[in-house]
Amino acid sequence: MSSATPALPTSLFSNGSLSSPQNISKTELNSFVKVSDPAIYKWRLVIAYDGTKFAGWQYQESPPTIQSMLEKALTQITKLQRKQLHLVGAGRTDAGVHAWGQVAHFVTPFNYTSLDSIHAALNGLLPQDIRVREIGAAVHEFHARFSCRSKVYRYQIYSDTFMDPFQRHFTYHTAYKLNASKIREAAQYFVGKHDFSAFANATKEDGVPDPLKTISRFDVIEMGSLLQLEVEGSGFMYRQVRNMVALLVQVGKEALDSDIVPMILETKDRRELAKYTLPAPPHGLCLVSVKYEEDHLQLPPDSPLTSFGRHHTITKCKLPFY
């Protein structure tokens, strides 16, 4: 793995920021790519996004998705076709769902000497509601989806007479005053290894998923009128988190007792949950983080340092003193 590519040329940047994408010539972008080694190099991304305007993670041409926007930016930078990138995300979030710590990987037939410029280029080409927080080299064994040890999701509920307008895109509003103690009690019934068939919506993807999942924690955090329900598990079925939250909201309203959770779990029948509630809306949900074994996060030999972005600096104040 001796071949490497130089960083992006400084001509692409103005005051530390990427120039307008339409002003970047193919010659300039190609200047930092040199394919001379048939080896495959794998790269890990940590991505944050506001999912309000997107049709979820999974690729489709229209309407836009998070994956399609990332692939569009990566193809411009690497000059590879999207099928050559093999971009894979850790979780396929639904339309309207957000992420702070989505993880993805892609591959290239060339190495990089530095990732800071590539990082800046990606964020310069992406819309403002998608940001790559981190980019680093990954060992060949790493797989964003299948190497995952656990995922952490957070669902936010604003429980008050009217909605805080500054939280409306990221928090579900209910005018009921929810009983957080009751929600906390009911949430603990989800902890452990269970068959979550009753809390999963049907999906045509991936055949028949394994309904046995392990929930390691389900925390309920009160912050005034804001309730944060944070759940960590080995994996989640389609809309499982939103269905669990929806039932907990009914318990919080004191419309149901907390023992409704084990009763519905025992049925293993999605129709049983439908008698009590609909799924919680997507905009309150956020993929907070994806966790992996430490050996899968080690940097491979002859790889550049991980990029967390660059701060701008100045050497002196440019404003006159009076």
C-alpha cells in the first residue's frame, strides 16, 4: 500500500473554505488522485444530518436521500462511479429521521496522504443540512453495517400546552402532561433480549429479519418540558424504536399501565400493538451513535490521520484600532 495521492490543491479554497462547486475544474480535482495500485482502500465516515427534507438514508434518485447526496459529492471528488464507491450506511433511517452519528464506509482504488482537504471538499459540496463530522481510513475487516456492536437512538418529546418553535423540526409535541416516572417504569420492560416482532413494521427489504434483539438500556431523561428517550441495542427492526416510543407515550398519558409492554411483547403480533397506538412521527427520532469493537476502528498501516475538520486561524486582527 505504497501509492498515495496528494491533498486537494490550495487553489480550490478561498479563506479556508471550498470554492463554489461549479468553479472546480476536472483538472483540479484529478490532480489529487492517482490510481496506480490495484489494492482497495476503505474509508469510514461519521455523518450528521437534518433529515427533514430527505426521503431517508437509502439511495434513490428522486426525491433526494442522504446516501444519494453523499454519493454525488464523492463521485465529484474521486471521479469514480457510484457503484465503484460501494457506499454503505450503518442504519437506513426513514424519511424525516435525523442523525448525529450515522456511520458509513466507501472504497477507492487509491490512497490519500491527507484527509483534511477531502473532508473540507465533501462538506463544501454537500447541502448545509448534511455534514461529514469525521473521515478516516478503515481496516479491510470493517463494515459500517455488519461490524456494528450497538446503536443508540434518541427520541425527543415536548410535553406542554404549546410547542417550542425552536424545537419543532426535531421534537414530537404532545399537549398531554406525560408522567415520566410511568414511562421510565414501562421502558425497563424492553431491556434484555426479546422477540420484537410485535414492534416491527413489515418491510420488503432483507427478507425475513431476525426478531431477537437485545436492548442494553432505555433511559428516560427529563429536561423541563422536554423528555428524551434514549435506547441502546444490538440492532433494531424496521420502525421498532418509533413503535416502542408510541406505546410509552400512551403509558405516559396514563391511558395504559406499564405492564402493557410485556403483554404485547409476548404476542409477537404487530396487529396487537395497532389496537393501542400508531407509530410515533419520524421527526422526533435521531440516530445518536453507532458503536464498534476497538480493533475495527484501528488505523491500517500507511494510512493518513483521521480528519475531524480544520479550524480557521488568523495571525493578527484585521480591524483598525481607534
